[in-house]
Amino acid sequence: MQERKYEDAQHSILEALALAPDHGPAQYDLGRVSFMLKQYERAENALLAASRTPSLSNDALRLVAMVKLQRGDRAGAEQILRTVLEQTPNDAPTMTLLGQLALGSGKAE
């Protein structure tokens, strides 16, 4: 039932992106929904596109790191998180994720 809602949301977001392909918030939403549907390649691509929107950059990149973790790419996830910290050194959510990664609990829930 929940999966169907995500699929419906994804369909609507894709229709919106057909009209405005560079719309950062829609790309971000597509990335989140695709992540929930375990469509990790689509999620990563959409989130990277969303990260070009300055107000979404850190959130989108943190989710890219989560995607990389789900795909088993711990090094890639760490690299992305360190990039966020270079841009925003005191970003608490990113520091928390890096700490979890260091403790070995890096698989996203």
C-alpha cells in the first residue's frame, strides 16, 4: 500500500520535471521518493541534480551519501559527507552521519 503511494508520487514528480527539468525541489523530491522505492540510481541522479540548488545542497548530498551506503559504497558516502563539511564545517547532521559511519553503523535505515 505504501509503495503504491510512493509510485504515484514519483509519477507526479516526473510529470512536473518534464515541464521544468531543472527544478531543484522537484529533483530533491524525486530523489527521496526513488530512495524509498529502492531505485538507488535514479535517486542518486536526482539528488545530485538537486544539490545544484544552493538551499538544497547539503540535504541532497547527505541523501546521496545514504544512497551510496545502501549500495555498499562506504568510501563514496564518506567522501560525499566530507565534501559537505568542507562547504559547511559545522553541519551537525553531516557530522552525525560521519560519526555513525566511523562506528560502523553506516547502513541507512
